[in-house]
Amino acid sequence: MQRLFVMFPDRAPGIGLLWLRLCLAAALCWPWPVAAWQQWVAASAALLLALGGLTPLAVALATLALWSGGASMALVLLPGCLLLLGPGAYSLDACLFGRRVLVAARRAAPPKE
């Protein structure tokens, strides 16, 4: 399976993505939607976005919560930006699926006859 995010930027871009995730999570929680299912969807999306875990699922939930809550079109399209950019290095996704260092094991010398 191919990874959705190619890289997880750190430093200033990573902090910017963290800020974007936190602002989007705050926008989902204020004001609370009317229906109970909307509250559950918004709370789940806000928690996943704040932690940076399962970002594609969090974006789908956030878009559903914002669209059904009657938010402006600019706010409804904002999670799509996060989907295209990725969660960043300061996220749970980066810890689980981020860069890895592969160390090749040395081959043993063939036995001498």
C-alpha cells in the first residue's frame, strides 16, 4: 500500500501544520452543532486533528461536521488543505508512519571448504 504523505516537514513548516490542525480543531468545537451525532463527529474529528492521528479520517469527519453544521464554504474546504499537505512532523501519524532508518544486516562470509 502506498503512503498518502510523502514527507513530514519539521521546524517552521511543521509548526505551521500543527497550528493549522489546532485551529481547525478549535473551529470544530465552537459553537457546538445542534444534533447529537454532529457533536460526536465534531468531537472525534477535533481530537484526531489535535493529536495528528489518522489524518485522512479526521479530515473526512471534519468536513462532514462543518458541512452539516452550515459553516461557510471557506471553512468547509479548509480540511482539504490539511489533507493535501499532510499532518507534519509534530503529529501521531509522523511517529507511526514517518521516516525510518533501515539498517542492512551484514552477510556472513561463506564457509571455507
